Amino acid sequence: MKIAVISLGGSLIAPDKINDDYIKKFRQTLLKFRDYKFVIVAGGGKTARTYIDALENQKVDKFRQSLIGIRITRLNAWTLINLFKENCAKVIPKSLKDVKNLLIKNKIVVCGGLRYMEDNTSDGTAASIANLLNTNLINMTNVNGLYNKDPKLKDSKLIRNISFENFHKIMEKIKYKPGQHFVLDQHASEIIKKNKIKTYIIGPSLSNLENLLKNKKFTGTTIS
């Protein structure tokens, strides 16, 4: 049985409100793959940033900002579990050991942040889980991958392939902020570089996710 670890961005779970139709179709897509088990790591997205920005405005320290962010990723994880209904573990793991144990008896395990780590987001959690399970990492976000500049600009170009080292150089130039919104976080970059975890960054398209899981041509960025 193959295992896929998917970091599902909060921007896809709750862009402005809970995207329940998308979540339903996401679940249906996963269930097509009988030879796979899945670990889904829910991001905090706009909801987390809204709370974190309020705390930052009132000079609340980054540790407490991060704790709020973790709780919101877990709220999103609980939402996914309830919308997935069957075929999914009914509890949220709070450690890597929990993830591994739950995956033994369940097709799908959903979690948010596992515990506080400095300069870490749900992407770092997903990278740690991929390393634990010795598998690749798929990061689904609201853009189609890593671009050479702001993807909203007309002349921006999708970077289809990049090395671990060159990706990490890009991440080192970005200052960490709780709730930050980028294709991956700095901690995830360190983990995938150190452990050579092949990582895919793709957009929200579920047919594109299917192609990736089937080893067919897909749109996105491969970090390897």
C-alpha cells in the first residue's frame, strides 16, 4: 500500500467560508485510489492569519501567535474529518507516533499542527510526516506551483523543476512570520533538503492531483 502525504492549504479549505463542495470532491478523488493511504495536513489559511494579525497588532509574542495558528489548523482538520465522514480516522493525531498508529487501521488520517516548533507552519508538519513515513510530499495551495516572480504578474513563469538546494536558498531570503503565506515554509524546506524528500507543489485542481498520483503529466513544481 502506497502512502501520500498532502499538505492542504487553508486557502483551499476556507478561502472566505468553508469550501465544503471542494472538500467533498477532494474526498471523492482520494477514494478513487484503492492502493493508497493518505495523510492530510490541514493549513490555517486566511482564518489563522486574521487572528494572528490581530495578536501581532496588540504586540502579543510570536509564541502565542503560533499557538493560535496551530489551534486553527486543528479546527480545519476537525472540519475535514466531519465532512469526510467514513474512511477517515475520527481523532486528530498530536504526535508523529499518533499519525503512524492511526494510519495502520485507517485509509485517511487528518491532522493540523502537531505541536509548537519555532518557525514552523503546517507545511513543516507535513514534511516531518513525509520523512517519518519515507514518502513524497504533495503541497496543494491556491497557485499552480513556484513562480519566478509574483504569479499575479502576466510575465511570471512557472518553475517546473528546482533542486532542494536552490529552493532552500529562496526560502532563506524570506523572514519567517506566524501564519505566513508562501508555497512552503522555511522549516519544511530544511526537512526536505536534509532528507531528500521529493516534493510537489500544485494548485487546487483535483484532476491535476489525480494525474500526479497516477504518475501522469501534471502542472506544478517538483523539488528534487
